[in-house]
Amino acid sequence: MKLVFAIVSGDDSPAVSKALAKAGFFATKLASTGSFLSAGNTTFLTCVENHRVEDVIDVIRSKSHKRTRVVPPGMAFGVETGIPVEVEVGGATIFVTDVERFEKV
């Protein structure tokens, strides 16, 4: 079994949650915050059989979208810029780890 951690933009979280449920995946949602823009994210945790890992990643990928955002002066990369900077945000960051034991009680 594998544990899939998916950190998803708060903007995409409702669509990802709905799509995972529709595809039959059970997920635990945790509120999280990114360090770069301090933006709200959702971290989804789902445990799946090895052969279903790509299926769950495909669902997340289909509902997680990158977008651009303008960062006000002084916030870009922790460096005082003096001018607004356009950055790419969103999408999903996904980690997959082995699970020694999974049990729902």
C-alpha cells in the first residue's frame, strides 16, 4: 500500500475533494499554509493499493491548476523588490510513501 500526500491550492481544494470522492478514494483533509505566499492550502492524505497510485494522482492533476499571481512589492522571495512581481502559484505537490500498515477502526 502507498500513502499519497497531496498539497493542493486552497482555490482547487473543493474540486479535488469532490473528484476524489467521485472516483471512490477516501481522503483526510488537513488545512495547511505555504511558506512562500502564506497562502491557504489543503493537504490530502489517501491510502491506496500500489496499482491505484497513478489513478489518484491523475484525479488530483485533473483538478489542480497553476495560475499566475502578482506579489506586492517587498514580498517576493523574502527580498525587498520595490516593484510587484508576477509568480506562478497553484497546482499540486504530491508525495508517495510506502505504508507498512493501514487500518480503519
